[in-house]
Amino acid sequence: MKSSLASKPSITSACDVEVVVRRPTPSNVRRYTLLLIFCITQFIYALTNSALFSAIPSLVRKFGFTQSQSVWIISAYQLTFASFLLMSGKISDIYNPKHTFITGKFIVGVISIGLGFVSDGILFLALRALSGIAASLTVPSALALLVGLFPEPRHQAVAIAAFGAWGSIGIVLGLITGALFVEYAGWSWVFWFVPMVIIPTTFISAVLIPSPTKNVVRESEFTKFRSLDVTGISILTVAVILFIFSVTTGSTTSWGSAMTLAPLVIAIAMIAAFFFWEAFQPIECAAVPSSTWFIPNFSVLFGTALLPYFWWANIFTTYVSLWQDIYKWSPMSSAIHMLPIGITAFVFSFANRVKGLSSMSAKWPILCGALMMMLSLVLFAFADTPDKYWPLVFPGFILGSAGAMLANISANIAIFRATTPSMAGTVGAIFNCGLQLGSAVGLAAVSSIQASVQVRNGGPSNYEGQSAGFWFMLSCISAAAMAVLVFYRTDTARKRVEGTVVCDEK
């Protein structure tokens, strides 16, 4: 069977988007070898980010970060990854997914070598931000290549599911891997391990990925550049950076100081400017087309997308710091105690296969997942001593991680059910951007609240700061759940699904 990218007619748009005509269909051995490479790439990214949580206390001591500043260790990567994910899908389409994937992957490998040698905190964060940009190039391009390599719907679904599942496995194993590196080799090996896998598989990919034929539409470099919406992406990225800077600065200086308020006001103005800019861009050239907000339930589902990583990232960061810095647990002991989160997330990543759940309106699984996250946070708020791990923290890990994954899967399925195929790529990028932004902004807000409360209540050893962070998270998730309850329209979603089914039958 020919690739889905084969024999497509020439099309043009307001931005003269280029169209790939034909890619040779490779053998099964070649296809599944490439699938394995794509999965390994996803696995390594997830493993590294998960492993980094075990290294946070060591990195804080190495670079002299404060608690509120430490959020940048994770957020520097997530912020640029999320923002440039909106652009990287278009880069893949315009400049060839093969070249985009190989370039991004190779740059990640090279930057990871440098990260292990860095001795300056600012340079470390800058390299983390650059690695987020490079990594964002590989995700849409890998998915585009998978779709071309597996055009058959059944095989394609299995390939994409495997791609996502390997990410879940990386999260689970990353906790243990990071603890092993930190405890027995040093934090640098969290990064040095990456190029040992990434660089060799990059060269293999360059040989095995089929090259497409020449493009039928030839457009100027200016037209290509315009369609990437660099202006919009830059405005959004700078706005979120300023917002996180303002929130983290407020906890260490004063919430009424100019250093806190000025970046906050500028960030809000730039976010408004971003949406104003996007409203006047052609659909083909906008990172976030204004029409996406009119997709049924899109706004409330985007709000839901902010929650899962918001929960996971803050729980990881809070408890790793608490256990290693205050309770003096070893990195390995901390990682083992964290395992229920990763294992539960992996198990519930297959929740959509449960009979009846896939046909149910996404509103109810999302609300159920939000309720589970809320209940877990209540348990965490009272777990103020190490001996409360088993009665409070352990069940909270299972309950909250299951709820986060349930909400994530349900929102993901619902958002694509409500989206036309022509908008699927853009909506998918926006949804994944929301996942990462929820983590980056949420980490900054919760860490800032924790630091502010700890300053007034005896320092980090006092559990008041952690407890305040959990109650803040509870209020955020409660607000999102209320929005789903009130604004999610099951009738519109049902009509959209039914319309799709009828169309397919024709």
C-alpha cells in the first residue's frame, strides 16, 4: 500500500505552503526499525526530564539557586519546548520532516554534552532552553514520518500508541535512572547519557528515513519564513518568560516592588498582543489561528490540558526537595518512593481501551480525573512527617496520578473528536503546548507560594510552605473542574462525533 503522502495534488494557500509529492514506501524491516528509533528518542527525552527531578537538589547546591529560582531547571526546557512546538510542525511540513527530525535530534545530543560540563548557572539554564527548542523539532516531524511510514489506519494507530507509550515508560524508569546517576556517578551523567544514545541513532535515522521527491510548489524563503509565525511565537515566549520571572522574583523580594510588577504588567500586555496578532494572521500562517477557539469545547479542553503536568511536575519537585534536603533521604530512596506515580500513570495510559470509556462523553472522565487529583492534594496537605508516607502520600500518589492521566487522555481524545482533519495538526500542537505551559507556569506559581510561606514560618523544614502549595493547586484544579462542569457541551461534542461517523460510512 502506498504512503499517505504519495500522489497528493498540488495545493497553494495564502502562504504558498509547500507540498511533498511522493515518498517511497520502505520495507517492513526498515519501517519497524525506524519506529523503534522514534520510540527510543521519545523514551530518552522523557527519561532525561524525569531523571532531572532526582538531580534538582544537587543542581541547586551546585549553582546556588534559591528554591524559587530552581523552577527554571525544569521550566527553561518546558517553556521553549512548548512555545516552539507551535512552530516546529510547520517547519517539518515546509522544510522536510526527515531533515527537521535529524537536525533537532543531533542538536539535542550536542547540547547535552555541554550541559554536563557547565559550571555557571545562567549558562546551564540557557542551554536547557536551547535543548527545548531543538527537542520541539523532533516531535511533530517524528509523527509526520510515522504517518507516512504506516499509512494503514490500524498499523498507524499502533505505531502512534507505541510512540506515546515509550514516553510513559521513560517517565517511570527516569526516576530510578536519575537517582542512580546522581548517587553513584554525578548529576552530569543525567545529560551525558543522552548523546550516547541520541547521536548514533541520529546517523542511523539519516540513512534509513526515505527522502521525499522534489516539491511541486516552490516558494520564496520569505514566504516560508512568514508562514512560521516567528513574530507570534517570540511574543508568546517572551511573555511567559517575563511572567515566570515576575512570579519567582516576588517570593524573594517584594510583591509590590518594581522588579516584580513591571515584568508582570509587560507579560500580560504581551499575551494580549499575541492574541491580537494571531487574530489578523491568515490561518495558514498563524501559530494559534483564532478559529481554533470556536471549535466546540476547545477553550475548556485547553484549560484541562494545563492540569496533568501541573500536578505531576509540582508533586515531583516538592517531594524530591523535601525528602532529600529536609528528610535527608538518598536520591535512590526518593526515586523508589516516587515510583507509584510513574507506574500508575503508565497503567492508566491505556484507560481509553476500557470498554464503555471510549464511547462516553469526555466530560465525565475529565471531572472524575480532576476530583481524584483534588482528593490527592488534600491528603498531601496533611502529610507533614516522613511516617505519613504510607497512610497519606502513597495513596495520594496513586489517586492523583491516575486522575491526571485519565484527564489527559480524555481531553486528548475529545479535542480531536471535535476537530476537523485539516486542523488536527495545529490543534495537537496547541494542546501539547498547553500541557507543557501548565507545568512551567504552575511550577513557578507553586514554588513562589511555598517560598513566601516558608520565609514567614521558619524556613523549608516547616511543612507550612508545602501545604500552602498543595492548597493552591487544589484551588486551581477546582476552578478548572467547575469550568468543565458548567461550560463543556456534551450535545455539541456528540453531534460532531456522529457527523464524523456518518461521513466515514459514506
